[in-house]
Amino acid sequence: MSKFDDYLDAVMTDAKVLLSSTIKEGKKEAKAILEAHVENSKERLERWTRLLAHGDIKKREFELLINNQITLGRMRLRTVEVIGKRAALDFRNSLRALFIDKAFDIFL
Amino acid sequence: MRRITETRLRTNALLLLTTLLIAACIPLAGYDQQAYQNATSLKAATIAMVEKSSEDDSFAANGAAVEDLLVRLSAAYEYANGVEHNNEAAKNWDDLIGDDDSMVKGWISNWRAGGSISPALLPEIKMQIAEGFDTIICLEANKRQLTACESLKRSE
């Protein structure tokens, strides 16, 4: 194999490891953010229903809380979108560095 | 054998270049210290105002301060909306303070309508509005470094 073949092979091997770790990291953060919302929502809904039933909050206040909870879910999803983009950009930056580092290792 | 190796290498090279090209097109504004500070300082100011809203007839006493807070919140939204490739952050600000269905304006609308909010609503609405700001803060932090953000973990 030529040196260039060695270069591409070396880059590809490390790039696969890099991609796997970047995706794993972004996925972990995104999952934590969304799962916390689901758990919070379940507990809150139970509590608010009790408050409404006992007359501690008004109907329109209950509706406000429900509306806000839906809004919070939408906001968290956008944060997750940013996590996806950040992970992709991190991968790009690391890949660029990898191309350069491997070139130095193999050609110089 | 040599041909297979060459094909594999060409495919690898193409895959790497495609990945770089796709990643180069991802629109995401960089981390913005000003935006981060806007969110943290306005969170404190808004929560302080929420705490006043369960006192009897508190809206009448705080109407001017509420208007002032809304102006400051709108300025923060306009700032986020004016940054290029900052769509997600601007939409989150809009959900927090945009129209009457937004979290902050929804709370103010209830406060105005009743003169005060029910005491039992106070901790709930305070928690939600704080979480709204935390989500904006978390989004900004993730532009710099991936994080699940401590403040967005389970609240109960």
C-alpha cells in the first residue's frame, strides 16, 4: 500500500471511534434532558389535579400550568436540537484535527 | 485484492469528505456570553416578581414594575432573535415571553385578571418559569460544550 493509502486507513479507523464516542455523548445528554421532563410532568400533573380538586387553584390556573408544561417540553426539544448540532460540529472539528495529525505522522 | 482495497479506500475518503461537508453546513450560532447573562439576570428578576404575585391585590401595586420587566425581557428576546443561526434560542425566548400564551405573559395575565394568583399556584408557576429560563441557559451552554445541565434534572 502507498503512504496515502496508509493515511486514509489510519484516518478512517480513528474517525469511526471518534464518531461513535461523539454520538454516544450527545445521546446521553439529550436523553437525560427529555427523560427528566417526562418524569417531572407525571408528578406535577398528579399534584396539580389534586390542587384543582381541593379548590386550591382555579381552573384557569390549572390550564396555565398544563399549557406551560407543554411549552417546557417544546423548549427542551430545541435544546436537544442544539445538542445534536453541537455534537456534529465537535465531530467535524475533531475530524479536521485528525486529518492533519495523521498527515504529520505518516508523511513527515 | 488490490482493487478491493483501492475501492474501500476511495469509499472511506468519500465518506470522510462528505461528513466534513455536511458538518460544515450546520447552522449554529456560537456561545454568547451576553445572551447567557441576559437569561441568568432576568431569571432572578422575574422570579422575584413571581414571588410578589400571590399577595392580595399585588398586581395594582406592581403594575409599573411588571411593565418594566416586560421591556427588559423583550430586549433579551430581540437580542437573541438578532443573532444569526440562533433560531432555537430565539424560539425559546418567544415561548417564554412572546404572546399571551407564553409562560411569563400567561402568568401575568392570570395575575392581572385576579389581582393576585392563588397561593398554591405560586410554587408551581415559580418552578415552571425558573425551568423556562434554565432551558434557555442550558441551550446557550450547549453551544459551547455538551451538557445535560444540572438545573434541568428532575425537580422533585
